Amino acid sequence: MVSQGRNTLSLFPPWTYRGSVNLARIRSLARALSALALASVARADTPSPPAGLGASSAEAFKPGPPEAAARYASGAWVPLWSDEFSQGPAPSATRWSYEKGRLRNHEAQYYAADRRENARVEDGQLVITGRREEWKSAGYTSASLTTRGKFSFTYGKVEIRARIPTGRGTWPALWLLPESATDRWPHGGEIDLMENVGWDPTTIHFTVHTGAFNHVLKTQRSKAVVLDRPWADFHRYGMIWTHERIEFFLDGEKVSEFANDGLGREHWPFDSPMYLIVNLALGGDWGGRQGIDDGIFPAEFRIDYVRVWRAPSK
């Protein structure tokens, strides 16, 4: 016996009897351990989603409260900033900057800067194109455009009309990050106005990340909406942002909101300027959960316009 204070542990397993081993019990245990090992291998071979990315469940898109739709559509909103993509062939250098390189989420693409093969203005639309090609350190290229250092705002209404690509491995996103570099992610906040992953093509995600609510902690605040063939047509992705709440809209209908609970910046950091990001990622922790289908390229993410309004003066 081995002494552990008041408790004792036997050095012999419970299926031994008077010092002799019960072979039948050992064979039974061996079969059980073998079955457990096989089950563990099967689970390891089955991909699982990264913790906390997107919403855990989805529901069919349906009309929201009429009051919210009326408030969103009100003509009282005052235009603040926009890009109608009326001039090209390059995106406006006074409105947009490029991210460059392999940046986050273990994504497969290299974000190229000021390259028409990946970002161009055509037929009144911004076209972000993901391509299967060897470039720098990656086997894929794409583009990510931001307004950082050129336009940021606090509170207001945003609407982006866009047509997403589809295909296993695509990960288009419309989102906002804080202009200030003081707060490290996620403490400064992140607003995901739209995300979609190609292996789950009919689901649109609307998400907020903060210090207290984020995918690392598996506490992010997210809503997933199922939309019939969202890649087939343009849709309007919108939000109303005030000090009290962030409301998400799809084609003018409210689908979700995140409210300020008054518990400080770790819960609500959204009282400072934020800038816009429009990008098409390929693969990565979430988009690449089921790999990348090289047969889908080139993949195009088309944006018809980006518009921002401020609330009317009271």
C-alpha cells in the first residue's frame, strides 16, 4: 500500500485476486481501450470548427421589426462618406489603402497591394479577386482594402451593397476596427458587418468582438442568418451604431443587435472612431476548415457601393 495521508491506494488493480491476475478481465479491458483509441482517431480525422468563430447555430432570414426597418430607411440620415466606384480602373487612392502580405488567421493568400489582378474598379463596382497563383510566400493572392488613416467615424449608419463569391475556401468579409492603435485586439473592439465561409455558403454571420466577448474566449456575440443562394445576387449589409447599441441589417431588415450593458470598455469599447475593411480571404482557421477547392478560381467579391451616414442633429 502507498500512504497518502488518511487515504490509501492499492498497488494492485481491483481485478487481481489473492495476488493472481484475472486474465479475462485484462482481455476485456484491452478490447475497451482499443475501441476507445479507434474512436479517438476517428474524431481526430473529423475537422472541427475553430473555437468561437461565427455563430453556433443559424436561422432562416425573415423580416425584422417594422419600427427598425423604418428607422433604418429614414431619409433623415445625413450622408457622411461614400464610394460609388464610379471611376477606375484602380480603387480611389484618396479613400482606400491596401493591406499587404500574409497577415492573420493562418490564411492561405498573400494580400497584394495596388495590383489590378486582385483589386480593380469595373462597371461601377469594386472587384476583389482571389487567384490561385504562386506569389511571394503564398500559393494564392487576393486583396484587402481599408480606410485606415483616410476615413474613420464614431456612430452612424453603414450600408454596403455586395455580391459574395462562393466555393470551398472563400472567406469574404466587411468589417470595422478601431482607428487608434492603443488597444490591442480585441480590447478596442471589432464589428463584423458580414462574413461568409464557402464551405457553408448560405450562412451570413454578423459578429461583435470585445475584450469580454470574443472568439478566443468562445464568448463572441454573433448571429447567423441563412439566405437562399446569397452569392447569386447583390445584398445590402448594414448597421446602425449608437452609444446604446449596434444593430445589424440585411436588405433593410434588422437581424441582430449588440447592446451597451454599461459595464465598461471590456464589454463596450465602441465609443471611438473605427475604420472600414473590405477583403476576400482564402482558407485560414475558419475559411479553410474543409480545405480550398482550386477549381473555383478566379473568385470575385463585388462591391457596388459603400455608404456611411451620420444621425441628424437633434
